[in-house]
Amino acid sequence: MSMRDQQIRYGDGFLLVFALDNLNSFEKIQDFRKAIVNVKETIE
């Protein structure tokens, strides 16, 4: 399990922030959201 997965596993809330003037940062948010959902689904 990666360090990021461990942080997600023990986190109770997540704030995903992106730059309005940077499309790449918005696209990366979707990757983080998918990772959060995947980790949280495996522990429930």
C-alpha cells in the first residue's frame, strides 16, 4: 500500500483544490477523486 493510499484510508474528509486557469490541475483532481473512492470502497 502506498503512502497516499494510507493517508486516504485514515482520512475522514478531503478537500480537492484546482487552479481555475490550469486545465491540467482540474483533470488531475479527477484522478485523485478516483483514488479516494477506490481506497475507501476497499475498507468498507
